Amino acid sequence: MAWIYLFIAGAFEVGWPLGLKFFDKHGHFAFLVLAIVSMGISGWFLILAQKTIPIGTAYAVWTGIGAAGTFLLGILIFSDAVSLLRFLGLILILGGVITLKLAP
């Protein structure tokens, strides 16, 4: 169950930078509220996951999901730059997260 909590935490970790970006673009406070609520939910599920998963692994997976998800949504929603080097960085982040998950 802890890994499910961690993936939920990671999904909401993506929500707050999106909320801040939309707030910056459109100025609607609902987006700021979305960002703050996402931060809280993400943090809460991270706390639940860390009851079982080692803190270093949980934090790396949490931030990895957040970084990868935000990177991909930045490309899809905000037309962020697409390059082979940026995708290589994403692959390295994911490789590190996977390695931490598999390590004893």
C-alpha cells in the first residue's frame, strides 16, 4: 500500500507547479488554491508512504515522479522546448529512481 501512497503523492507533486504556472499565466486565484491543495495532499501521502518505504527512496521516487510528470506536461501543455538532451536528462532521472527502488 505504501507504494500506492507514494505514486499518489507523486501525482499531486505534479499538480502544484501546474497550478502555479496557470496562476502566473491567467491570474485566477483558483489555480493558486489548486497549487496549495496539491502541495498538502502530496505531502500527506508522502508521510504515509514513508512509514514503510525508506525516506531516501521515497523522496527520490516522489521528486522523480514530480520532475518527470512536470517535464512532460510542460511539453504537452505549455510548449516547453523539446530536445534529445532534455529527454536524456529525464531518462537519467528515471534511471536513478528505478535503481533506488530496486536496490536492497
